[in-house]
Amino acid sequence: MRTVSVLSARLVADVREMVVEQREYRELLVRITARDLLLRYKQTVMGFGWAIFMPLVNTAVFSVIFTRVAPIETAVPYPLFAYCGLCTWNFFASTQRFAVVSLTSNTSLVTKVYCPREIFPFSAILVSLVDFAVASTVLVGLMAYYRIPVGWPLVFVPVIVAVHVAFTAGVALFLAMANLFYRDIKYLFEIVLAVWMFATSVVYPIERIGGRLGTLLLLNPMTPIIDAYRATLLERQLPAMGPFAAAAAVSVALLAIAWLLFHRAEFQFAENV
């Protein structure tokens, strides 16, 4: 019993320390985010247009495949269905691509200046969140083009975004930490991302896959998150609460565990950069 009390006290102390550090270094987070945002589009012609261009191109490609070659039925026009999924997925995938190298690409700050190291993957999240917001403007335009009105479930979108960000942050912290110790992670995860996308309801309804594989794919937390966006924005109804609540619980637990492990391991980072 005493051991449990000691562990609980240590856990509370760690959480308090992490929160206090984030408050103290919030200005540094803003500065690093602004720097990374400028560097991402430095010397590019299209600038923020790339945040819109890629999901639009992918939407066009998958629209040809799933409306002409292998037609599938969706609750809304397929281009709208696909763009919503791709826009949501790109936020997650883009964050991971930048977060996985966020520590190794900031060696001078990691080794010479003390700051909470989770600032670097958090910065990748904020930069990708800006891209997500820019890409979402096209979704609004597509909804207007296809005459899809909004309904009162729109008020649930901030909850979906919070769960989405929590899950993305949990994975980002694990990847950034793992890549610091094992540099193969950044190459391996590109393969995982490609497979993961098609194991999620990004460009087709995942419920079309039956059997054990379909059941297994439904355990993917990204599927209820993407489906929740579609339900609230395109179908004017609340998402299926069972799967979404499960995804939310997994996201919060993942973020808490990843952040604690990251926080406790950060003093070893300088030795492995």
C-alpha cells in the first residue's frame, strides 16, 4: 500500500512538473513553431498552397478509381468523402513525419540549452495544425459546391479535434523519442504510414471489409476519428459514440503514457543525439 502511495505521489509530481514547464516555456514553443512554419515554406512558390494541393490531387486520383474503375457507395458525393478523410489523415501523417526527426534536427538546443524537449514534437503538431486549418477551407468550399448544409452537430467538432490532436501527440512523442535511440525508425515509419492509411477509412468506408480483418481494422483509433468528422460535418449527425469514446480513451491514455515516458527519458537525450 505504501509503495502504491509513493508511486502515485511521484506520478502527480511528474505531471505537475510537466505542466509547469510547458507554461514557463510557452514563448519558446511559439518561437520554434513560427520558425518551423517559415522554414517549411521558405523559397517555395506555392507556400501554404501545398497544404491544399496534395489532398486535392489525391482526391482527384481516388475519385477516378472509386467512381469510375471500382465504384463504391458513400453517404455523400465521393470527392467530398475522400477530401474530408485525406485532409484529416494528412494532419496526422504530416505531424509524424516532422515529429520523428524533431529532436535529431535540433541538436544544438537539445544538447546545449535546457528546455522541456517535448516542445519540439509539439511544435511539429502546431505547424501541421496550421496546414490542417488551411486545407479545411477547401472542405468548406466543396460543401458549398455540393450544397451540403451544416447542422447543430457542428458544435461537437472541437471535441473531435481535441481527440485527434491528443492521439497525434501521443504517437509523435513516442516516435521522436524512439528515433533518437534507433535512427531506423524514421525510415520504417514511412512504410507503416503508407499501410496505416489504407487500414483507415480515409478513402473508402472501412466497414466494407468484413471478416476478421474488418474487425481488426475497426480497432484502429484513426477510423472513428475520421468517421466522426464526416458524421458531424457532412452527415449532420453525432458520431457513433461507442467507437468514438473508445478512440478518445485510447488517445488520452496514449498521450499520458507517452508524455510521462518522454519526460523521464529526456535527460538521456543529449547522450544519444
